[in-house]
Amino acid sequence: MTRPLAIVALIFATCSTASASVVDGVKFTVCPSGCDYTSIQDAIDNSFAPSTIVVKAGTYNENEINTSGLPYTITGEVASDGTLLTTISGANLDVDENSSVFYFNSGETSTTVIQNLIIADGNAHGYSGGIQVFNCSPTIKSCTITGNSALYRNDGSAENNPSGGGIYLSGSDSLIEDCTITDNSVQWEGTKDAAGGGIYCNEGSPTLSGCQITDNSIFHTGGDPCGDCAGPECGQAEGMGIAGYKTTLTITNCVIEGNTVADQYTTVCDSNSSQTASSGGGLWCKESTVSITDTVISNNWARLYGGIYAYESTIDLLRCEIRGNNDTGIYLDEGDDGTISECLIDSNTNAGISIYEANLELTDSFITGNSIGIDAGESASAFVLRTVIKDNSYGGGQGGISLSSANGSTLLTLAQSHLCGNPVGSAGALTSNQVNTGFPSSGVSIGEGTVVSGSCQLTISVEQDGTGDFTNIQDAIDAAPIGATVRIGAGTWPGGWTTRERAVNIQGTPDIGNPPLTIINGGGSETGISVVDNGGGQTTISDLQVIDCFSKDGGGGMTVGTANLKLTGCIFQGNQTTTGSAAGILFTGSIATLNSCKFIQNNAAASPGGGLLISDNASVTISGCTFNENSAPNGGGAICVADGG
């Protein structure tokens, strides 16, 4: 008898290491005395490029620093705990249009770098007091940009619409990486507009990566923002965190938080609420293409659309959190196609998402705690897939879905989604099977796999005697929304079922100290279980016996594709494959964790991998599992790691 092989932990991973230097070439130093130069501009004007200019710890009172298009790296000093020690301050210096601390306008490329600097207290008319960039693309890394202002000048000049308190970019493809842009401001006066309390992007294709854009503001200093104007001609504050116009903007792994209109100044200029005094607390964009990934946009304030306002723009969000913003979390207004995937949209005081004359594809997301989940207006179209819309009742709101200004062209289609716990509110008439779900009976198409319920209980039971919600495992899985639990009762069940393309939890019936009571039996001719791509979530399967299943193509007991799987307390026994690989489980491109599972007498008759076969860059962690009497004449009786596994 073959002795069981206990695998405590098996982790397949790759790693690499690399060293980095600031820049190749000569180094010059700047400090009040004892260095090569006493000012940064002197160092630029009198040294040569490419070279590194190291600005020693201390505070330097300079502005309009200009690298004249040359590839310098200007770097401050950093303490051992990461604290920046070098401050460039524009305080108490003359203010004009170009009096920012740094001013780039000479064709700089990414080889011009400023890094490890605190850039503070700069003031300029019209544009940023911190950093101004015109038609060039310097790199800005690991800097703190704080206390800078773009000021109004009432002389009829172009600068009387201030923009970009911390950074102003025009025609720039700059990378701004690992920076903190905080406590900058833009002055708002009379009927003029003001935009981009933290950053303003005009044209170009800039990238923000790993940045904190926090607590920036637009402040109103006087004058009537309405005056004798009408509609959009009235003065507005736009994008207290970030504003973009005709730009292609990429935002990755950032936090955009706490940006606001100072004192939450509010004025309504006419009866059309879309023309009130401020919009886009976190992000405002017009005629732009914006991609946002792995980013939190939270606790921002604008009179309208406190999270994101996108006008005539294309916007794509992936793995983002939009939460706690005043008014609407995301507003898509007269835009092209937008996508939102794997996002949390939570606790915004109006709608989580509003759509007006725009198209949206919303997938694998969670919308909860808002006044309304989704508000679809005139000519809006949305396809909602594998998304949970639950408990949207903030402030006595309208519930899951509202068609507040819909027309005959408005349509929302929901597939494999779950609406629950949303109050009816004033959302309109509901059909008899939609009580307490909170969406109108017209204009919403309920597609395959969507569950609509007053309760948010996400547990579905399967019992052979009819006492559960279903008597067929596949039917239960098809009805389960993302994140739901399917509990399978004791007994012997057929195989051949699949998890579909969403993350669910599948639980058999355990028997403590003994094999599970839920048995998936393929009868020697049927495959077991197929786990497919689950949209970025994690599928869990526990307490099943998977026995006597067969596949000639591989993975007799289970096949796992490009999914994230956690498998606990399961037994795979007596499964077979003939010409394919892996009698027990076949992993292809998967991420999986196996805990306390047993693999017994699985046989890959003419191929490798009796118990498991791991291939196509799959990453599998195995803990507390046993492998006993599995066989594979071509290798890997217990486990085979194929090329790329």
C-alpha cells in the first residue's frame, strides 16, 4: 500500500529583484553654503545635462524654476523613515501668470525628472502656483505638492478662470507617480469658472499612478456667481480634486479623497439644478477619455455629483471604490460608452450611479447604501451583469433603480444580478413579484439569472426531497447572484455542473470527523464539476465527495479554468481520465487554494497527473491535504506541474 503523501504547503510563484539609481551621469549639489550651487535655478543654468541636481535638506524660496527642456533629475533628500527633507517654497514671491514654483514649457520629455521634493505655497494668476506644464512631459515622482494656489485676476485677461491649484498640465503626457497633492486651492470669483483644485489636465495624455489627491478645494471669494447670466454661463466650480478637458487621463492605484468647495458654498442660478454652483467633487471631465483602476474616490463634496462627473466623455473604472461622496457617486452625462467593473459604490448621498443620454456596461460590482442604486434618465442605456444592488435607502431614497427622467429610449437590462433590500420609496409602480425591490415595472428588463427580492438573504438551498429552494444543483447555481451561497443537502447527486461566470460559495453537508454527506457521483461516465472564470471574485467549494467521475479530455473530478478558487474539506476518489491530463483536478491558468482535501485512487490512464495537474501559469497553494494511491503512468501520480504551471 502506498503511504499517503501529506502536503503542508505548496506555493508556485515567481519573483524578481532589481536595483535602481536616480540617474546616470554627474551629480551636482545645492545648499545655502558648501555645495556646488546655492539655488536650483543656478544649478540648472550653470551645470550640464544629463545630470542629477541634489537639493540638500532645508527650505528654498524659489519660483519659476525652468529646466529649459534639458534632461535634469532634480531630487531632494529623504530621511530613513521616508520623510521628505527638501522644501521648495514659493511663499512671499511676486505673483504673475507663470509664477509657479516649477514652470515647464520647453519640450521636456520623461527624462526630465523632479522627485523627493515638497513643492509648497506657490501662487500664480490663472494657473497652478505649484507646477505648470505646457506642451511637454516631465516626470514628477515621490513629491508632495501642498499649499499652492491658482488665483483670480479681474482685469479681463485669460487668466480670470483659474485652474489647477497644485498642478496645471496643458498638452502634456507627464507621469505623476507616488505623489501627494494635498491642500491646494483655486480661487473662484463672480461669474467666472474655476476648476481642478488639485490638478487640471487640458488635452494631452497624462498618467497618475500611486498618488494621493486629498483635501484640495475651490474657494469662493466674492461676487455673484449668477449675476445676469443664464444656465451654463453661470460661474461654476468644477473638479475640486481633478478636472480634465479634452484629455486622455489614466489614473491607477490612487486615492482621491476629501476634496471640496470651501465652506460648501452653494448657489442655484436657475431652476435647472444641473446649473448650480459646483460639480465633480473628486473628478470632473469634459470631452475626455478617462481610465481609472484600483482607485478610491471617497468623501468628496460638490453641490452636485460629488464623486465623478463625466460630460461628453468615455470613462472606464476597474476595481474602484466610490463611496461617501455628497450627492451622486458617478454621473455620466451625454457621454459615449462607459464601463464599470468590479467596483464598490457605497454610501453616496444621492444615486450611486446616474446616467443621462449615455451608455453603460456595469459588471461584477456592488452598489449599496446610496439613496438610489442606479438612476437612469433620458435616453440612458445600461447593461448590468453579475452585480448586487442592495440596501439603497439613504435618506429615505428611491431604492434600487429609479427612472427619474426616463423616456421611451431608456432601458436597463439586468443579467445574473441581485436586487434586494431596496425600499419602494417613490420609484414608481411595481409588479406583484417585485414588491420592496425598489425599481419601476417598466424600462427595466430582468434577464437570465437575476434574483429580485425584498430580503438580502443570499443563501439558496438544494434538497432532493423538495424542501429546499431547488432540487437541481445547476438550477440553484444559475439563480444564485454573485457572492451567494448554494447549500447542497445530503445524498448522492449527479455531476456535470458548472459554476457559471460569477463568484459563488458552494457548500455540501459536512459530517464532523467523517466524509461529507454530499456526494457528487459521475457513475464512471460523467464529468464532475467545472469552475470557470468568476469575474475577479473568489468561488469557494467545501464539504463535497467527488467520486467515480470521468473525462477523456482531462479533469475527471474537476476542471478549473481562469478562476480564483478556494477548495476546503473535499474528497476526490476514483476519478479517471483516459487521453487527457489529471484524473482528480485539472488547473489551467487558475489561482487556487486547497485546504484539508483528500485525493484517493484517482487514475490518469495514459497521461500525467493522477491527483492534480497544474498548467498554464496556474498558481496553487496546498495545505493539509493527503494524496493516497493515485496513479499516472506518464508522471505525477499525486501532482504534476506542467510547463508554465
